[in-house]
Amino acid sequence: MPTMADVARSAGVSVATVSHVLNGTRPVLPHTRQAVLDAVDELGYTPNTLARSLVTSRTRSIGLAVSAISNPYFTEILQGVEASALEHGYSLLIADPHDDPEHERKVVQLLHERRVDGMIVAPSADPRELVSYLGRHQVPTVFLDRVIDDVGGGVAGAHVDGTQPFDQVCAENTEPMAGLVTHLAGLGHRRIGLVAGLPGLSTTAERITGYRQGLTSARLPYDDHLVVHGDSESAGAERATAALLALAAPPTALVTANNAMTIGTLRALRRHGLSVPDDLALCCFDDFAWADLFSPRLTAIAQPSREIGAQAVRVLLERLDSPDRPARTVRLDCTFMHRTSCGCPDPG
């Protein structure tokens, strides 16, 4: 098996220069760098990752803690994380916290003990233990999809000077949700129900805010009875939708706040013998691959899930390169997928 010394002899450079080229630890002249890479390719040299990690204190690995990996939305995020990590020469260790705060802290600790260089985490509804652990051990971390603005009365993991050490990457939630509500209102609906997500998640709070903003824009009153929590999963949404349908004055249109809850809502409507959009209009937050195959085709907000994952990796690598730079929250735009479940003619 060829060694780094073999590569150095073939390229006519020192072992140190080969190390700088392979590890990116110092700028190297372009022609010298190319000579090293040519020698690596010619000899079939494979770097010793373990040895390199001992020298650089880096394992070139990232820990990813995301619940509900079976959810198509998070599956696409995972694909974005994996592709971006691989592009930058990083491997990925994955754990599912199951949206359970205690289990979340445990799996993050296990990832940390595997000496990952940094972590990407979609935090649970109660991330206090998570934030405490990450802050105490100064683990470079990017929060994904769900942001944390305040934990225990202070900024998440805040330093004594009030700065927030955790970067965050997510989609816009408020304005797109408001857009769904105003779209339905523009079609003549006056009682628009919301099947909201798990209480405590930032995505749930922001989408409820967007729902209320949409009602305000349409000059419609807010009715607390029209907002039910499906807890971000299908069975919960089925129960929540049934509760809305049982109201003395049920809604004529519904907005579901994630793709899993859309499935539960559709089950409840079918069980009650209701047809979309003839009996009740439906719009969804979260598009998914087969939303266009339903009859009717689902009008939805599409989140840039793969780009969210890829962006989280880029932000984390920037944090590793510049540990002292100010933390930031990156929000990515969503896309309105106008189809027919809202009651509109097929836009083609």
C-alpha cells in the first residue's frame, strides 16, 4: 500500500507539502498541488483517516440528529446533508432522537463521544437539556428546521454577553402559511381551520402566527375553536380533523401544517364521507413527491428541504473554520405549488 512518503517522492516534494495539500492546512502553489494530486491518483494512495485525525484533532465527521427520518421531508433534508458533507470530504453519523427530550440529549452525547467535528440537530419541543449539553461542551452545532429563540428565559445557550453561539438553518414559515390562508379566503371561505403541529416547536408557533396573519389580511376573525393540534403526525391529525368536523359550525376549508398531518386529515375526511374540494377545500404546508398524484392534486407549500440540509453543512463548516464569528439564522424561501385541492381549476 503506497504511503505519503511514496507520494512525496513521486511528486518531487516534501511529505509536509503532501500533508498540506491533502489536509488543506496551508496554501500550496497550483502546479505543486496538481503534481501531488496526480501522484495520489497514479499511486492509488488512500489517506489514513485515523492518523490524520490524530494530527489535526479533526475526524472529518458530522453528527446528524433528526427525528422522524422516515418522513419524506426529513429524508430529503438527510439527502442534502449527506451530499454536501461528502462534497466537502466529511462522513456522517446519524441518530434519531424520536422527538423525546431525554433521548435527544442521550443520542447527541453518543455522537459527541464519537468525536464528531460538529453537529446538525433538529431540536425537540423541549431542548433545554440539549442546549445545556452542547453549550457546556462547546460543541459546534447548527440547529436545523426548528429554531430556538428562548430557553428557560434566556437566549438559547447564550454566553454572558448575550450572544447566541448556535447557528440555525430553516425555511420561512410565517409568510407562506399566511399566503395559504389568504388564498382560501380569496376563494370565498370564511371559516378556515388549521391542523397545527406539536406544541413547543418553532415551526408550529410560526405557522400559527402565519395563519393568524392571513386571517387579519383577509379581515376574518380569529376563532380559537378552528385551531387544533395534530402533534405533527398522521394519527394526531386524524383525531384533530374529526374534532373540527364535529363543530356546530365546521370549517369549509382546512390548512394542514405538515405532510404527515395532511395524510391524517385526508383519512378523517374519507372516513366522514367528505370530498376534497367539493365538500371542503384543503391546502397543505409541506409538499411531497406524490402530492401531485392525489385526486385532487394537493395545493401545497414546498420547502427547499435538500437545500436546507446542504446549507446546514456549509454553515457548520464555516463555524468550524471561524469559531468566534457571530452566530446567524439562515431562512430559505418556500414555493407555492398551486394545484386543485383548494378548489381552483387545474392551473396546468
